[in-house]
Amino acid sequence: MATIITAENLKQLAREMLKAGYRVIAPAKQADLVVFKAIKDAQEMLPESEYILPQASFKEFVFPRCECILRYRFGEGGKPVFESPNLDGEPPQAVIGCRPCDAASLPILDKIFGWDYVDPFYFKRREKTAVISVACSRAGEGCFCTSAGYAPDSTAGSDILLKKCAGGKYAAEVLSDKGRQLAEKFGSLFEKVEATPPVEVAGLNPAFDVEKIKPWLDKHFDDPLWLEIAARCMGCGTCAYGCPTCHCFDMVDEGDLAGGCRLKNWDTCSSALFTKHGSGHNPRSSQEQRYRQRVLHKFKYYLEKFGLRACVGCGRCTARCPVNLDLRGVLQTIAGKQA
Amino acid sequence: MAEAVEELRALARDLLAKGTVQVFVGYGKGASPGRTAPLIITSADRAAELVWDKHCLNNLAVYLTRSEVTKRGKVGIVVKGCDARAVTGLLQEGQVARENVVIVGMSCDGMGEPLLEACGRCDVHTPAGKDADAHHLACDYVIGKAAVPDAQKEDEGAEYADVARIEALPLAERWAFWQEQFGRCVRCYACRQVCPLCYCKRCAVEKNEPQWLATSAHTAGNFAWHVIRAMHLAGRCVGCGACERACPQHIPLSLLNKKMAKAVLQHFKYRAGNDPTAAPAVKTFELSDENDYFR
């Protein structure tokens, strides 16, 4: 037995989920961009044929760019009163129409946010999030998921994975309990067929052998290559803030005499201030050192610590980079070197 | 363009080989068709990697204040006529010493496919060379001659028509417009990082004793950031548009910059980056100024 959903019914699914009180996050237009948006109307959801990747990943909906994690005010007699925002009342949410690379970022983010301290803000949102991804039937210019250890139809992180078939239909692969519950709850929109019809999945040849990256990184902390490739890095956060797996944040207090808020804000290792110590010393004093950190974190440290690389090969970092610093090319160069 | 690129490569090869410069900044092949990427080379045998085509959009002047480049020695740099204005600004503000840089001006018929809107209004298709008068930045070398004639000087009305459109909106609509625009900002600071004139080692937004500006990407914090950024560039922004092109959220930053440029032109009769001998508008005052807060 296989499960099928039509493009028409996928839109209907978004409509019914909105009606049922879900926050529905889908690729939609925002001015001239395609972005992940909490849509108000199912009509806003773009047909899957009209985009490959929205300009940033949907991580903002589990890890907001700016989030209050503690409120404080001065009560009677100047005594501080603390209050932690409660996310229990947040609606369940569903990401519809993301690509498998973005979905695969969730199991990666789970590792860091659930490591020495379980981040309640991340996990509250994560638990309430269902992911219905659509496998890519064509690859974008900058895509390199197959080099990063994934594929255009990877299942990691998805609750339901849709694959394009002929005639505006999608074969639905239900992958988790969350996915099963959705497929049951909105069962009238899915159709059962005898066997899975032929599906269209993009072919994408790997650009490099990812297994060769870490052995070189292990031995070349001080290699001149870093300056050669990264002297041009501008030191902005465009790559990190579009990246599905970048997860660094800064904590700041904003308030006045009456009270205030402690915020958890996105941060980036590209920034000179990121590692600057209170003493004024900065252990990563130049841009090539910061870029090296970015690569080492994703392809060495994360792998050593959690058994996963912090890159899914979406290629957004390169596409968004103001100086077109090409991570795929850098990795290709590294993979071609003798460790 | 094919001849120009060969001339450029030969020149860069020569400058590096003879040790006239130790590092050369130009354009190289991008990761995808339709893009180039800044190329920073230190050896003559890499000069063949230099590229010159319709996609050389980046304003490379930003690298003149970057230690990753300058620590390698004297810099040779490729500029278009518009980029030369940023170099002029850096010279005027004492950020770059003229003798420490070899400037290679590239004649340019306009960049982008389709042509960038700003290129349609360009009046510096061919950068000024060694024979330039003192009121123009003299490039050490100029390669090629632009085939496109320089645009006629527009009147201020035409030049600032897009600013006027926003100015004409009722206050509430203007507020709503910018709230929507700034609401998108993620505070990646790409606008600041790619700006040749944003060279401060420590930006106002990074000063936290006291915290002058909210660093959070909420709408109020973003308003503060973008207004301060525009104000700090008033009379200094040369209008290259690098900030707007770098913005991943497509915020129309040029509108803000142009609003400032318009005010500076009206009140001080000054255009940033045009004349290396001119006193920058925000770096000078006269006792005869009509406003008494100067005295």
C-alpha cells in the first residue's frame, strides 16, 4: 500500500490545518523574495514547482532570531520580579513544502540544544513542529546535499516526505508518529493506492568526498590556505543567518529602571566581536581565523562531539554571500588535498 | 572587455613580479554563472585568474582598510569610476595613504545583466587617469575607454525622485513602510561590512558601556540601527549601492542613503567622493555658518 496526495489537496491540507488552529509555515512571496512565512491563507503557499529553496531556512520558527527568555520588573519596594515566557500556549505548527536539506537540519540542531543544557525554548517549539517536506525533482545551482552526506530525497527530520509523481500528485512517505497522526487526522486528503507510482527525484553528482574533509582539517589548523580563501570574507552574518544549522546566539539585557527583558539573539562566528574577551584580547583576531572556525565547527568539532556534520549542503551560504565565498568550492579544494 | 582583461592581467602580473605591490585586489571567477568574486592575489602567476566582465559589481575599495589585505604589503586595486569615489572618501578621511596604493581604473560601460539602475545614470564610465586635475582622483593606470557616453548631470528632482516618492507619503504610511522594511532585518550587518566607508574598528552598535543601540533584531532595534547607520554615512556615502546588494532581506537601503545625500547637497552643496581636495561636509565648519550651534 502507498499513500498519495494531490497538489490540490496539499493546499487543502494547509487550509484545514489553519482552520484547526495550526501555525502553517510555507514558502511564500515576500516582495521579490521567496521566504518561509507563517501564512494566513493557503493561497499564499507557493506551488512546489515555483521554488527550489526559500532564501533562508525555516529555523527561525524553532530558533527565533530574537527571543525574550526572561522578563523582569521591579515590584513593591524595588524587589525584582522574574517571569519566564511560557510557550505552552503556542499553537502546534507545521512546515509544509520545505526541502529535505532543511528538514535534516532539525536532528542536527537537536544535538546542540539538547546537549549539556536542554534548551526549553527550542524544544517547546520543536515538539510542536511537524515537517512535511517535498523531495527535490530538480537541483539548484548551488546545491551540494549529496556531497554533504544527504540526498534530494533524504528522510532525516521529516515527519512526512512527499515525492513528485506524474499528474500533479505526490507519493507520501509517513516517517514518524507525528506524521502518522497528521495523515490520520487529515486522512480524507490522502489517497491509498496499491503501489507507489514512479517518482521524480533530482540527480546530483557529489562534488567531493566528504570523508576526506575532516582528516585534512585535523592536521591543518595553521595552513596558509585559510588566508588564501578567506581574506576576502567580509565578516557579516549573511551565511550564518541563512544557514539551517548555524545555532550560535548572544544573550543581551534590554531594560530601563522599571524592568526589562533578557534576549537570546542570533550571533555569528564571522563577527569580530564574537570571540572578543572582556580583557580586550581576541583569540580570533582576523577574518581568516573566523572563517576557519566556521569550517572547523561544521566539519570537525560538531562531528567529533555529536557524530553529525553541521552542514546539509543547501548552498545558501554561497548564494547569499556578498563576496560569493564558495563553501562547496572550499570543501572541494580541501577534499582534493593530501591530509 | 576581452582586450581590457588581458591588459589588466599583464599589468597585475608586472606590478606583483616587480614588487611594486605585494597584494593585488581584483575580480575572479564566481561560484555560479552570472557572478564574480573578489580575488586577492600575492603572486604574479595568479594574475591569469583575474576576470573583467559585466558582473564585477563588488566595490573593492572596502579591502583598502582590511588588515587581512593590508598586512601583506602595498596594495594594487581595481576600481570602476564609481568605486573610485569610495577611494576618494577614504583618502579624504585619512584612512588610506595615497602612496600605499596603486589604483587601476577600469573603464566600464555599466554592470549587471540587466544593467543596474545606477549604471544608467553613471557619469564616470571612464575613471580619471594621471592627467586628471587636482579635483579628481587620479588613477595610476586606466584600462580601456568606455563605449558608453557619460550621462548628463540630472537635476536634483530626477536624481532624487525615489526619495521624493517616500517623502510625499503621509507620515503614517511612511512609518508603516519602514516598519515593514526594517521588520525584515536580521542584523547580519552585511550592509555595514561591505561598505567601504564603514571602516570603524568598533561600530557604535558594538559599544555596550553604555549600550547605545539595541543589538536585537526586533523592529525597534532595527529602526535604531538603520537610522544610525544612515546618519553616520550622511555626507560620506558615495552611493555605490553595495549595502543594498548585500542585504539578504532586500531592504531598500539606498533610499535612506540618498535621503541623507540629498539633505547634504541641499544644505552644504557637497557631494561625497567627488573631489579629493574638498573638505568633507561633516568634517568642517565655518564661523560664518548661519546656525549658531557651531559657535
